Amino acid sequence: MMKHKKFVTKDLFQLANQWLGILSFLFLIACGDQSINDPVEKKVSGLLSKMTLEEKIGQLIQQNSEGYSDNKIGQIKNSAIGSILNETNPETINALQKIAVEESRLGIPILFGRDVIHGFKTIFPVPLGQGASWNPQIVEEGARIAAIEAASTGIRWTFAPMLDIGRDQRWGRIVEGFGEDPYLTSALGAAMIRGFQGERLNDPTSLAACAKHFAGYGAAEGGRDYNTSIISGEQLRNTYLPPFKAAVDAGAATFMVSFNEINGVPNSGNPWLTQQLLRKEWGYDGMVVSDWNSVGEMINHGYVKDPEEAALVALKAGIDMDMENHVFSHLTNLVKNKKIKESEIDEAVRRVLRLKFKLGLFENPYLATTQPVFYAEEHLAIAQKAAVESVVLLKNENNLLPLANTIKSVAVIGPMADAPHDQLGTWVFDGEKSHTVTPLTTLREEYGSTLKINYAQGLNFSRDKDTKQFAQAIAAAKASDAVLFFAGEEAILSGEAHSRADISLPGAQKELLAEVAKTGKPIVLIVMAGRTTEIYKELPLVNACLFSFHPGTMGGPALVDLIFGKAVPSGKLPVTYPKMVGQSPIYYNHKNTGRPPVGNIENIDDIPLEAGQVSLGNTSHYLDAGKDPLFPFGYGLSYTTFQYSDLKLSAKEIGKDEQLVASCVVTNTGTFEGAETVQLYIRDWVGSITRPVKELKAFDKITLKAGESRTVSFTLTADDLKFWNNDNQQLLEAGDFTLWIGPNSAEGLETNFKLKE
């Protein structure tokens, strides 16, 4: 009887466990967890269960494509390489993939990645220039074209968009982002992700996007790349993190952590950032990759003592793939010595495999054709449109632009007029200068028969200090009705590790422009650069100024169309434009301080001798630069004019669960059809954490014919009024707000509303 009783008890116990399992299964379904039925997850789990520890670790390692030795081929056969970086030859990619799929034990394909930042072959304006378009659609279209071109070679992963907030013009990588504002960067970053990834990841033309650099990279001290970032909790949450949360919401397939440390902890080893915030709080299930060697560089930071500890810290922090450092090869010993559980490695491998399945690499590992399609007519047309929309008209004295048909001759001067390589901008690995269409080429092709073009470069390149060609340039100016002066900086002067303490026009460009200005001829200054350059001394010398950033392959036709009126400028600054570098970092959404500058600020040259110490007033400003930038965030002129009127709110008071609709009428009061970016800003006057003087909350780019009016409406919700404090709490506080709708951050119609308790 006792035996029978034990048998029955054991049987009942097993039955109870079975029922608990069934109940758990049903509970998961009821809670919305469908992963147990997800075919991708089933495939990942099935494959993972067959893998050895060495094969698992191999999936977490990315290597650069610098040659394929017998050792590297052997690694591929042993599934010891999960991803290869920078291979762009389709025949080579197919050959390597064949080894991985057909000669390795489990046939796991390789993921090929490449920096496709603002185009692959057809190069679009640099991202900061695309930011000036304020047009998510054109950003999305550009990324879609880049994906089509890159994927045609076998690349399926790009390391873009960069979502770092850039407030310091000295920082070389400000060129890679969309500017200084979290809202604008979020909107354009999400658009770029949609463009890269398309409607579905397993489409052969899709690239897995990578939201980078997570996080706070743009706050590097002194604008020096890789430098330390000191960021308060509320700054991190309110300024630097929103674009990354938008990337999660947009379905970004991967994330990349940044080189920098935040408050003493390198981001490659920060478990709060990746494990707690990204994965748990935001629910992100995609793959996280390190930046190039950033895991190993934690040794340089002084955060870990050796590569093995670096691997330990990085994996536990949530890094899934080690980019070109091989530190993760130490994971074998860490498991052996019981410092890491194999199950922790499994989680990282699961995310890598999940991405490969979602990309369709297991089903379609090879390119169907090795005949890529580059520079298609429709690609070039969209690149030209993007370039047009990225140009900001900063000055147009006496409506010099567009040039009138009374102009019969132009002098084309400056190092950027015919610079096919530098016009493409930074982070261009695959674009070809032989396909670049420069302004000089366009002028000659389109206007050479009707317009006398006097070309005199003056300087061979932007850093050139040799003045021997000045005389030719001056003679060309004297012989012409107007001067087109193409200035700027070479592509190599911006981008990663290319920070500048002096952001003025390099070389002898300033001196050349000053000499040309002495001729008295009207001058149009066109600036191509990776950042806003210091031109406050040069602007008075010219009659008009177009700032184009580096405009890409079709920059020439875009600029010429703008100069002669076939296109109308619509770009708006995505960053605040400083008068001089000493104002950096400078940004519109700053705090007010206890002593904000007001009224007219006396210039250093106007201060009386032996003036009283407090006679100038004690406020926050510079004696030699005043309180204002050269141009505010969101600024940009047009060939037409726009009038704002009839600002209305749906209510003067709203509750915390109510919406507020704000509208105004925008009228094109000029003679050209043109596009205007209507911008909405708010100010929260009192908060438990001090709030910025203005915050962009909405924008809409509209096109109006001459004389046309349109009502533009925006809807604000409670989420638009929330903010984070230093205790990681998101708050919605009642109080008084001011709202502006206007053409930039410094102008506009103004009204007030109240958020009730």
C-alpha cells in the first residue's frame, strides 16, 4: 500500500506540473506574449539548442574585411565569425556566404555590414544638411535609395542613423546627425530608419538600420570626439534620449553604443543604459553592437584592467556583438571559470540569430545577381531634390537672388566651385567623384551658351594659403556682372575625430573674399561645409549667402537651380548658427538662468574707459559676442515672403487628459511659389525642474503658391508637456505655458494657455 501510495503521489505531482505548464502557456497568451508561437523564435531556439559554445561566441564577433587568410576562412567554416564589416564586392560576398552556409556545421549565414551614412553610390547631402530640409519624406526616400544600392552588393546592415544631439559646432561628428533638437532629430531619424528597412526586413533591398551612438556622444567636452560627457539625469532624459526612444518605436533593428563615458561609466559597459533602460524599460529586443574597438577601449578609460574583464563587463552590460576587437573571444574562458553563465551568452546569440532570420538570410543567403544598379535617373533626381531642400538662404540683400536675366557674365571663384570629392562630404566610402556634378560643370553645361562664365579658382583647396592665384580671381570678378564665390571646408575637415577649435573658413579663403569684395561687384557666397562655419566677418562683404552643407552627388544642379530661380530655397537651420566659435556650445532650447540677458548688450569696443564694474549690467552674455547667435535655430529665408496671422487655440485652459489644438494662417505674400516650415514652440514657465526657454513640439512643411493662404493646425497632448526630473520620473505639472507659431525659434505669433490640475 505504501508503494502504491508513493506511486500515486508521484503521478499526481507530475500531472499537476503538466497542468501548471498548460496554465502558464495560456497565461502567456492571455498576457499577449506570442513569442512562443512566433516562427522566427522557434527557429532561433531550435538552432541555438544545436550550437556549441564556440559557435555561439563566434556569432558575437564582427571582423573587418582586410583580406581573407586561411585562418579567416577557417573561422568562417567553424562559424567563428558572425558578421563581416566593409566587404562590398558582390562576388566575394557570395563566395564567403557559400562557405558559411554550405561548409560550416550548422550553415549559419554571415551578416555583411557597411557604413552607408548618406548614400551608397548616389550620395545625398550630409545628414546635418538633410536636417536642414525639415522634410521626413525626403530623408526617408534618400535612405531607401541608399538601401537599394547597397543591398544590391550584398550589404544588409548599415550603421546609421546617428541620433546624437549636436550642440557644439566644433564637434566633427555634428555633421552626421540632424542637429541640436530632440524633436526634429526624432522625426528625421525615424524617417531614415523607415527608409533603410523598407516595409519588411526580409526584402532583399532592405538594410538593418542601427541607431547610434547610444548615448550622450554629442555632449563630448570641448567638442572633442570620444571625449567625456557629463550629463545630468534630466538632461539625458529630456535632451539626449528622446531620439533613441523614437528609434525603438520606429523598429530600428539594431543599436550601437557610443565611445564616450557618461558620468564616469563607459557606455560599452553601462548596464543601466542598455539592460535597464533600453531592454527593460523600453522593451527593445533588437541587437546591440559596440562601436569599433569600444569594448577594448574601456581599458584606456581605466574602467577595466584587461581584455578578458572588458568582455565580461560588456556582455553583462548588454552588448551582443563586438565590432572589430575580438575581445569576446575571451568569453570561452569566462564561461569555463564560471564568471559568465552560458545562458547569458545564449541571450546575446539569440538576438543575433533573430536579426539574421528576420533579414531572410537563412532563406536567401546569396545575391540573385551580381549586377548592382547605381546612379539610376530616379535616384539622381531625388538626390537633387534633397540637395535643393537642404540649402539655407541666410542673406539676400536687395533680392540679388535669384540672379536676374540682366546678368550676362559671372565670375566663379573659390575652392569649392569644382571640388567633386569634397562636395560629397564626410563618411562617403563608396561614392565616386567621377559621378559628382559640380556647380562649375552645371553652369557650363546649362548656361555656357548664354552666359559668360569667368572661372578663376583663386585657391586650389579649402586649406590652401598660397595667394598667387588671387590676381586671376580679382580680374575675373572685375570682368563680370556678379560673383559666385564657393567657399567652405573639405570633406576631411568634418566627421569622426575631425573636430576643429577654429571653425572659420580655413586657408586663405577669408583673404581672397576680402580682395574680391574690393571690386564692388555683387557677390553671392555659397558655403559647402560639414558644420556651420564662422562667417560673421565675411557676411557684410557679400550681398547674398547660400549655406549648402556638403550637398552630395547632385549638389551642382541643385545650387545652380537655386541661384537662377528654377528652385526656391526652403531650408531651415537644424542648429543655432554662432557668431563666433567662442559661443559654442550654443543652442536655442537653453535654460534661462537667474540673470538672463535682456535688451541691448554693449559691445566690448563701445565700453567707456574706466567704466564702473557694474555699469554694463550683470547678465549672462559675452562682452565680444553679445547674447544672440548669428542666426537662430530654424532660420531660413526664401525668394518669397510668408506672413503669419490669426493665431488661435482651441482652449485657453486644458486638463491633463485633454488635447490642445493650435492653428494660424500662413500666407505667401511674395511673387514666387515656395515652401515654408511652420514651427510650433512652447515654454513651461515654472517646473520642479527648470525648463528651457523654448522647445520645438511640432512642425509642418507646406508649399504655397504666390498669394495663397492656408490654415496650419497642430495638436498637442499631455505627452508633449511632460518632462523628466533627476530621479528618473516623468512628470506632468500644471501651470502656465506660452506657445509660439512662427518661421524660426526667435520669431512668431505668441499666446498663452494653462494646464489645469
